[in-house]
Amino acid sequence: MRTVKTYCTAAVAGVGLLGLAACGGTAGTGTTAAKGVDKAVQSVAEAMALTTKSTQQYRSVKISLDEKIQVQGNNVNVTGDGAMSWKPLAMDMTMHSSQLAAQLGSSDIRTLMTGTTMYMGFTGAAPKGMDGKHWMKLDFSSMGAAGRAMAQQLNKASGQDPASQVKLATSSNDLKRVGTETVNGVTATHYAGTVNLAKAAAKQGLDADLKSVLDQDAKLGIDTMNVDLWVDGQNRPVKIHQSTPATAKVVMDVTIDYSDYSNTPVTVTPPAPSDTVDLAKQLSGLKG
């Protein structure tokens, strides 16, 4: 039971990564300094519209992640690097978590996502309770209506598309231009604000992509979100920081860097079934 709970904690970290990793954006591509950063006459709304339009032109991006999650009494700190694409969703990232390493005996966790299925692979010796296998599989579509709904939401262009997270930032009534800063060697404009998710969701004519993001946050018990966004000279998110109040059901503090925007989708090769444990079946067995 304890082992399965630990795997569930790892899965929560992975799902959080999926939901927010695309939520953000960071690390610029190391290209030229911002061309439009000095256009102070440009309104924040105009700048965000350009950023949304620019980001929607891409299908994939490289990610560097620093994520802190507190859920159901568990604290998990995760760092990671990899790549993600959307339309459809695919991801290949290697994560590190000292908390999970202490429980599972694996310092790095490779997380793959393809379609409705997430795989988590453990380096070194196979973790205890996995019958010598190195991979854990979680197919959301096999977990009833709630799982299918999560799979559908994860695969929508919205939640994983950085452009949708720009829309989340623009739903803040107090989004302001902070100034020009250097992010990973790239000149970028910093914007900051606080989003009241309930008020944003209640707006008439709400963008469908943004509604999907807001619904996901509401299910996590999140009412407000502090957002900092950095945009490069090509109007692309180069960094985003999102944090929730300490009173939220799921407390998150996430910083994500994006680099190498591309239209080449991420290719994921699932691990061999013989080296994989099906977590959904284990959870079903516990219910029985």
C-alpha cells in the first residue's frame, strides 16, 4: 500500500508537470536581444496579443522546470529538463526529486507522455515493489470517467500550449509591465499580475482554451494565481513563474524556461511492456 502511494505521489508530480509545464514558458533561444522591448508606447494588451499570436505558430518547445508541489500532506520538489509538443500532446522529460529518490531509490525519473498514457522510468536498480521492472505506466483513459476527462484535458491544445498561458496572464486585471530584464542571456520584457480565476471564468465570451486552463485550476482548488511572464524580442514567452496561495488545496510554485521553439513534434517511444508496471491496474486492485 505504501509503495503504491509513493508511486501515486510520483504520478501527481508528473501530472502537475504536464498541467503547468506548458503553463509557463521560459528560457529564450539565445537569439538576438528583444526587438520590441523598447516600445514603451505599446500597451500591455497589445503586447500580450502579439505574444499569443507568435506562440501559436509553434508546436513544440524545450523546457527547463523547477516545480514545488504540496498536496495531501506530501511535499515534492521537482526539477527537470526535456521537450514537449502539443496538437497532439507528447513529452519526454527527465526529472529529479530528492523526496521521491529517497523513497524509490532512483535519483532521476524519466517521464514520457503520448496520447492518454504517461510512463515514468526509474534509473538504476528497479524500485521496490515493481517486480524488477523499471517503468510505471498510467493510462488515464482506463481510469473511468474522471481519468478519461483528464486525458482529454491534457491533450487539448490549451493546457499544454504556452499561448494559452499567455491568455491566462492577460485575464489579470492588474497585469503590468515591470521593465526590461535579461533572462538566460536574452533581453526580455517582464510582466506581472494576479489572476482571480473565478472572475476570469465568469467573463462572457471566454476563450475555449483559457476556459480549459481555468477548469483545470479550479479542480485543483486554486482560486488565485500570481503570474510573472517574460517575453523576448520575437514575442515569445521566455520565462514564466506561477504561484498559488498557501491556503490552496494544491500549493504550487513553478518556474519554467522555454527554448528552441519548433514545429517538429516530440517523438516518444513507449518502454517495453515486459519492463512496465501498470499503475492503473494496481489501483483498481486496491479498490477491489
